[in-house]
Amino acid sequence: MLVPHRNFNLINEIRDSDIFAVTYPKSGTIWMQQILTPIEAKGDVTPNTEHLNAQRVPWIELIGSEKEFNATPSTRLWVTHLQYKFMPLAVRQKRGKVIYVARNPKDVLVSYYHFHKYAAMLEMPKDFNDFFEKFMEGKVFGNCWFEHIKTWYANRDNMNFLYITYEEMIKDLRSMVERMCRFLGKDLTEEQMASVVEHSTLRTMKQNPQANYKTVPDSLLDHKGTFMRKGMHVTPWTIGDWKNHFTVAQSERFDSVFQEKMRDLPLSFTWDI
Ligand code: A3P
């Protein structure tokens, strides 16, 4: 079982150099794990091939103890699905840097549905409709998508905060890596930048067992599925796989909930290409 959301508020040893990639599940977490390491290593991709993504850029919610958290040497790279209110207070007082990656939530829902079918630690959904209802009610690991993005984004001025979307990364990965580097204060040469981008493409990541979690035991992930679902079951680089899953009624209901819950946020998404 995944560890439920523990309260990390009390961790106060946040360093200015700490980097947090924040995502709701299925929004580009492992993609960020893949990108951040070679940015930090000035284009060196060796660690990406030698160590599992989760070892190089761990989930803070899966760290065993505060002692372990504090003992990790700088520069510490983290990912997290935590809701804003569970983050260490210091992060919410401008310590460290936060990159929030959002993905259009209809594709998140579809990706998460498929993930539930092969992730042993998650409950198998009865069918797509069953999962659709659970997602809309926020009764999934990671809780409510709407709550996640709303609270993180509404509190962006409390943090050193960069907001990007999965779809922007799909459309122009190089520009987004450059934007991340500017935000993180990392000055990469042309060659180093090219290396980061090349090793972060879906094609490269699918061939890298450390990136696609091939080394994780079958008891946790049924390897008939894959973190890199795209390219196996749908055309690579597609945005809008939800159209292959949602009924018209589900889509309309989703749109109306989206408009209601997101009305105060100046955020828009690419729903298909
Ligand atoms: P799909 O299931 O739609 O294919 P997370 O890492 O947060 O669990 O997100 C997984 C999703 O990100 C999967 O979406 C996966 O294919 C996609 N993804 C991971 N790396 C990617 C990359 N380099 N390019 C495009 N999509 C990527």
C-alpha cells in the first residue's frame, strides 16, 4: 500500500537548494524525475541509467523518516503528490523551489485509470465508469485533482514557484527545459541542454529500465502495463486520449464541474491536438 498523506509540516530542515517537482498523479512525475537529474548534473545522464528514477528523485511522502530526509546530501531533488497543506511549512515560506506540473485532467483521469489496472498497490477499478466516479469525488490516492491544483496555485506567491503544463512539455520540450533551467538558475551549454532533452523524450525513456520502472518487482507493478503507456496503446505524443474513453455525458459533466471549481483560477489547458 502507498503511504497515506502524512503531515510533513514539521520538517523544518528545508534548504534553499531543495527542488520539489509537484504533481497530481499521472501528470508527468517520472518525466520530471528524468529531467531534473541531468539538469543538476550539467547534462550528465549517467545517473539516469544507473539508478531508478525514484532513488535519484524520491517522493518525499515515501521517505522513511525525518532523519533520513535531513541526511540526504544537497542538492536534494524531490517529487511529491502531496496536497499543499501537507507540505513542510518552510517550503510554503519561500525555502527551496517548487515546479508544479499540471496536466489536462481528463487525460490524467484516463492515465490513472490504466495505472490502477497494473499497480498492485492500488485498488482495481470495476470499470471505467466506476473509476470516473471515484475520480470526480476525489476518492483516489492523491485525493481531489481540483483541490490539488487550486490550493497549490492559489498559494503560489508563498513559494518560489514555477507553473508548467505537461502539454507544453509535449509540444516543446526544449523550451520547457530551458524555462526550468532559468527558474533553477542552472546555466547549461548547448551540448548539455541537448543531452537533457534527448534523454527525456518518451522514446528514450521507454528504453531505459530505470526510467520506466522495469526493475520494480511484479508484486508492485504488473509489467504487462507500463508507466510509459503512451506509445504502447495510443499514438505517441497524443494529447486527448480521454476522447477514446469518455462518453459524451461524462465529458459534459466533467466540463461543468471543471468550470464551476476552476472559475477563480486563470488556468487553461490543451485538451487535444
Ligand atoms: P499516459 O498514461 O497517458 O501514457 P506520472 O509519471 O505522473 O505517473 O505520469 C505518467 C504519464 O506521463 C503517462 O501518461 C506517461 O506516458 C507520461 N509520460 C512519462 N514520460 C513521458 C515523456 N517523456 N513524454 C510524454 N509523456 C510521458
